[in-house]
Amino acid sequence: MEYLFTLDYRLPARDCDPWQVAERLGAAGCTDALLGCGVSGRLALEFRRKASNAQQALFSALGEIRQALPGAQLVEAGPDFVGLDEIAGIAGLPRQDMQRLMLNHDDSFPLAIHQGQPSCWHLAQVLDWLDGHGGRWRGHPVTEVARVAQQVNLARQVRCIGPLNAELLALLG
């Protein structure tokens, strides 16, 4: 199966030459990604990777990048964080219909990870919810890759703060 995903990185100053970065990534086997380096010190990679599952696709890409650019820091894996416009586009619905669905099902629609302008959700949670409300997302590659991207992002965040407090976890339910 083919999986589409993005990985965004912050690069150390020594790794900011785009030609050298591309050469090193290619030598590590990372030849199935489009590279974007429009912002100095940042690297975005858009993958179209064949693998037996989404986890294998993302993990192999992460490993190749770690090998090629050991000082690079992962900023975000995607698709994960999405706004209402992106959700509507992925679901194939007009934005107004997606907003109506969200408002009409306020008691069950996934909680936003940021409420504001714009609000932001984890894509996998919204696709799971849509599937439970007549959608067609269960087993779809975008759902699988979104779930793994969410795990990667959450693992990165947990690593930044250290072990989770058991009392806090109990209070969250």
C-alpha cells in the first residue's frame, strides 16, 4: 500500500545547505520524498511511501532521516493537526456542511486540541467520528497514517516533558 505523509524538521546550522541535505537523504534511502526548504533552518519532506502499513512507512522514513541528519529535530508529523477547512476537504464535504455536522453533534464530535481562531483537531479522531456517523474512513490509508502521525507527535511532546504524572493521568480519566 502507498502512504502519503509529511515530516517537518528544524535543522542545525551546519545542515542548512539544501543540496547537501538532499544528497545525504538520498544516500540514506530517502528518495521517495519531495523536499521543501523555503524557510532557513527548516526542512519539510512530503512522502509517497510504499509499505505494508502506515507505521512501517513513517518509522522507516524517521529512521532514514535520523541516519542522514542526526542533528535534525522533528517538529511535526502529518497529517495530524487539522482545521475545519482541511477536515471538510479530506471528507469531501463543503466547509458549511462540516461545520453543521460539528455543531449538530457537539456532544460527540471530537474535542478540539485548540479552541480558537482557527480551532484544531487530531485528524484520526475526526475521521473515526465521521466513520461512526455514516462515513467511509475505517481502514482507509489516510486514517491509518493520521493515527500513526498523531502517535509520533504525542511521543515527541511527551519526550520533551518527561514521564507523565500518575496522579495527573488519574484526574484526566
